[in-house]
Amino acid sequence: MNLDILIFAAHPDDAELGMGGTIAKLVAEGKSVGIVDFTEAGLSSNGTIESRKLETTEASKILNVSVRENLKVSDGKVKVEEDIVKKVITLLRKYKPRIVFAPYFNDRHPDHIGASKIVKEAVFFSGLIKIETELNGEIQEAYRPDKLYYYMQTYEFTPSFVVDITEHFETKMKSIRAYKSQFYNPDEKGNLTFISDPKFVKMLEARARYFGFQIRKEFGEPFFSEEAIELEII
């Protein structure tokens, strides 16, 4: 199946954190949206790979995405390597998304940076006919998405645009709360981490309110584009 939007994330929950509201909004508008996680987050201080799979399935249902795949790259090893780039190229040619989203290319977690670099290379090389990939024993046609945008994770940037997610903010937060092992839950005992600290979820809401205010809305999600964006003035 072809997708309108394909989002890449280093770990399950990254897409929800960075752009869960935008995903919910795009789906509500009738767009087909897919998510590809690079790793199964095996190095997470809380939870297990098995529990994370269940949480990811629940979050995907909440967001109603059409496709979710995992490349099963080793957690902590998301780096630009030929075999990983080719896996992403194969998925780009498989789903033919018009728009691709990736983590911003400077962030606290090295895997986020690696995922960003891999996706940028793959988006470009996916359009080259002399780079061959196979799917189910057949040679794929070259294909390059129209746009590559970056979503915010820990480190902030000056956005190229902000999406109004006011009507979908609660869906975003519900998808995040599906990851019960990762974020603050008074009923769950686990290691205190950067994201399990109760202040982290409060920061997410404050950030959404801050960027929402920038566009005179209640909640917003920021994005960055390395290329100029066409805008029709109404």
C-alpha cells in the first residue's frame, strides 16, 4: 500500500512524543500514516522488549496509524551504515510516501541523531535508479518523497512551521500514556529516568502550549525544514 506520510523514529514512543498530535490530525483528515521504529528499545531502564511491543501496539491503535514496522536495529547502535540505509530505502520504495518525518538532527540521544542522518541519506538515495533494492524477490523502482521534515524531541529549535494540534492533544497524550512502563505512573514502580520523572510529562504539555501560543492556538507541535516551504496566502 502507498502511504501519504511515513514517520521514522529511533525508539517506540519517539513518534508519539514528537508529533503524536500531528499524526492524529493527519489521520482524522483522511491521510494514510505509517510509523517505522528503528529499534525495540532494549536498553530502556524500565520495561522489557516484550512489554514495549504491547505498549506500541496500543499506542498505534490510539493513533489509528495504517502501518507500524520495526527494523530491529540494536538499541544504541542507530548509525549510518549501508545495510541500515538500504532497509530504509526499501521501505520508502515500498510505501512511496509523499512526506517523510524524522527526528531533528541534533538531540540529546545519539540514536535520534543517527536516525535523522540515516533517513536523510535514504530519502536522497531512494531516488537513484542505480541503487538497487529488492522486496519479495522483485527489484524495486526508484522513488523519492516530495518532502522531509524534522520533529522536535529533547533539544529545541526555531521551527519552520507549527501544526495546530488543539483538537488532538488529548489523543497525543493518551498514546503516550499507553507506554505505561516508560512515563510517570504512580501505580508503577520502576527506575527514575529522564522521561519517567513526573516533570517530563508536564514539560510536554508546557511545550505544546508554548508553541501553540506562537500560532495563537492552545496546543501546537513544531517542525523544521531544511528547504523553503511554499505557502498559499489566503
